[in-house]
Amino acid sequence: MKVEEVIHALHANKKIQIIDVRSKEEYQQFHIPNALNIVLTELKDSISHLDKDVQFVIACGKGGGRSAEGARLIRELGFNAVWLCGGTNKWQEINN
């Protein structure tokens, strides 16, 4: 999902939760406002805390690596998930 589409959906108050799967250190350097930080290696173990009625947008730094893997993982567990195209880098670029 493109950054612009996520921003539009958030402004329209759609049920979207961004999950940042980068390390805690990467997350602390910069993250998308209100994004949950669940490191990719901990995602499967954290699944019980997630709401199946929410659209999840999985983010990493550039988009397509860890985020695509995270989205695939939670989709396999029955959740609605996509990865953020361009990741947090693109988000920061657009929102500065």
C-alpha cells in the first residue's frame, strides 16, 4: 500500500494500525506517529494482541523486505495485512 493511500485512509478514520517491524533502535530514530513497534522476530508471538477487525499496514525502513515478510506472516494467521511501499523512509519524505 502506498504511503499516500495510508494517509488518506487514516484521515478518513478507517480502522488501520501501522506496525513497524524494525528494531527498537531504528524505531527510536524515527517512526510513523502511532505505529506499534513489534520487531519482526517477535511478530508471531505478539499476534494474540492484535484485532482481526483492523487493517494492518506493516512498515520497515524502505518497504518490501521485512515489511513484506511481516505482512505475509500475519496474513497466514488470518489477519488483513499489507506492507507499506517505501516504508518509514518514504513516510518521512512525504511528511516533512
